Amino acid sequence: MHRKPGKPELRYAANRKEYIIWCPTCDYRTHPDTNRQSVITEWYLSNQPGNKHIEDMWLKRYLEIKEGATAVA
């Protein structure tokens, strides 16, 4: 990527009453949830450097997003 990294964005979909946190740089996003704090916690836990399990889970989620496996219901 040759663009400047952006800050993650907390977004709220009023019609579904769900929050997500989305990274504009890599397009990684949390699972949608109606509880804002749980979305923030998921983001925090998925971005801890140096933890092999967290890195594996992040990569798995990232690949799901890229493959389009996260359909919004």
C-alpha cells in the first residue's frame, strides 16, 4: 500500500442499530454488535502485538473479510 495510514473509525448503522470499528487503511473491521463497548473491546483484543494467537485470529478474520465471507444479514 502506498497511501498514508488512516485512523480506525467507529461507525454506527442506525437502521440496524449496530456498531463496527473499521480501518480505512487495510479494510479490517470488527463483527457488528449492538453494544459499543463490546466492539471497542474486540478491536483492542485484535490489535495486541506480539501474541501469536491474536495474530493468527487477526489474519483469519482479515482473510474472511477479503474473501467476502462476512455477509451482513
